[in-house]
Amino acid sequence: MATRIKEKAAARKENADKRARAIVRNVRISSRKVKIVIDLIRGKQVDDALAILTYTPKSASPVVKKLLESAIANAENNLSLSRDNLYVAEVYANQGPTFKRYWARSHGRADVILKRTSHITVVLDQK
């Protein structure tokens, strides 16, 4: 049934994305709030993006800044890329698992509280 397993695995490995990336999962911030912050840095040079994130007064800014610094470190250490040529090629936030909690209301009822999480990905590339 499974034919050419080694050849297919080698082709998949060869075509893997060779750009520097960093991913953080299950961040306890809604992806809707994170998208406001990541829209500010998409397509910017790395140093400009770090400056923007430093002075953005949103709760997602420190998380995205730390993730961007991790992607820069991955580019420098793992792929031997120069920091001067890097820019934010892709950045996106997907919805993660939602925690469901209940809040007691009058007359024996309960309301659902949805505590949303997100997965954030930063991909860097060279100019």
C-alpha cells in the first residue's frame, strides 16, 4: 500500500519552507486582539517591527515581541542569516482551543464564559 515512502519523505523534506520561523501556541489572548497588533508589523524590517512592538500599548505586544525575537534568533543561529536583511514576511494568528467556564446566574441558570486562546506564527525572510 505505501509505496516509495523514502522518496516521498525526501521530497517533502527538500520542499520544506527554508525561511526562519517561530510559533507560539495556546496564548491566552483572543486571536482577534492579536491580529490588531500583528497587522502593524507585517512587511516591516525586523528592527522597525521591534520598535513598533515596544511602544504599542496592547496586551498582545509583549507576546508578539518575544516571538519575533525568537524568530530572529532562529534565523541567525540555525540558518546563518544576517539580521540587517531580515523582514517580517508572514505573521498570522489562528484560533486555539477555547476554555469553557460557567458563571452562576439567578434562578438556577448558568452563563457560559469563553476564554479564547490563539496560535501565533512569525516567518522571516531576507530582502
